[in-house]
Amino acid sequence: MFNRKKQLLQWEDIRKKGKWRFFLVYGVLLMMPIYLGVNLLYNAVTGTEERLRVEIINAIIFGIIYSGLMWWLMERRYQKQKTERH
């Protein structure tokens, strides 16, 4: 179970730091290594070869899309909880 109040406070702290910092930290720096690791493992298992440069570009694009979606979802949840509190 999630502690809604704690989650709301955490999101307030994150959003104070700004959207672009969130995109950089959660989208590029956090998701990029995960995406690259999974993708490189998949390529090793299937025997396909992709250029590392292409994989990095794909990882950055995926990270930006992921963080944009997460920002939108969390912001919706935050606004909903905020209006329910008042």
C-alpha cells in the first residue's frame, strides 16, 4: 500500500526542483542505463548487433518519453489529491 500523504509530499519536493531536472535525473540518468542494459542483453541473446551510438540515442529518446509520461501521471495524481484535500 502507498502512503498517499508521504507520496504527495515527495512529489511536491520533486516538482519544486523543476520539470527539466526530473527529465534529466529520472529519464536520462536513471532509465538510460536500464534501457541500455536490457537492450544490450537482448542483442547478445538474439545475436543481433546494433551500434552503441544508435542504442544510446534510443535510450535518451526512451528516457525523455518515459519521464514525460511519468511527470504527466504524477502531476495528475498530485492535482487530484490536492483538490480532494480541500
